[in-house]
Amino acid sequence: MRSASLHIATALALCGTWSLTACAQTTLGPVTGEVSFHTSSADLGVGYTWGHGVLTYGGRTYPFSVKGASAAAIGYSSGDSVGKVYNLQRIEDFAGTFWALSGEATVGRGVSGQLMENDNGVRIRLDYTRGGARIAASPSRLTIRLLKTPEQSSGEHTGNAKAHSAAK
């Protein structure tokens, strides 16, 4: 009986989250990019989240790392997220700290949705598929840092060599 009540409460909470993010999507404007990433979260009161992912923007892909914190959570979960990016005008605006109010009730496998925004006005609407055992209902903060690709690294190296040659 207790298990059934927990499942019903979880389903209602998730439906509320999905309907809020679905309604919000119409006011977010056009989609400017897409993300997919894998994260893990470990919590004992205060939690820590880490992971990596890929942003698709302007026909190119950009790898990034994710780390962050949350309050009022307990347990461990990991999983994959996919989402749409809104209001991204320049790739530089993607990196930064994203804020969200989030909730999760995962026992075994679970799904959830989240809407988050950074200081540059970039918004991400996410759909999660998680596994583990975790309960969380709190504000969360995720910091996204763009990673250099080998292509970008070699381009910067060439640019430094040109600058070094010009200085001679």
C-alpha cells in the first residue's frame, strides 16, 4: 500500500513538472540548439552533480563538462538527459551557471523534466532518464564549461605560432 502511494505521488509530481515545462516551452521562443549529456548525482543532505555532454549549435557540436550542487537531497542516481536550448545567440553565452528548481524521486528507473536558465538568458528544457535511488526537491545549480576540441586546440596553436612569428 505504501509503495502504491509513493508511485502515485511521484507520478503526480512528474506530470506537474512536465506540464509546467511544456507550457513554458511555448513562451521560450524558437529552439536555437540541442543538448545531450550524462550526469551522476550523490547526495546526503547537500548534493553534488557531475558529468559531460554535447551541445549542437549552428551545425557544429561542442563538448562540455557539467558540475553543480543541490540542497535537500539524499541518495545516488545517474542517467542521460536530452534537451532543447533557447535564446542562445553566441556560443560564448552557453557556458556559465544555470539555476533551476528541481525535484526527483528515483527508485530503480525514473524520468523527470527540468527548465533552467543562466545569467546570459540562455534556457535549457531537459528530459531526464535516471537510474538509482534518490529523492530531491531543491534549488539546484549546474555550471557548464565548454571543452576544447582537438580542432579548436590546433587552431589556437596555429594562431599562437603566427603571433610568435609576427613578434620576431
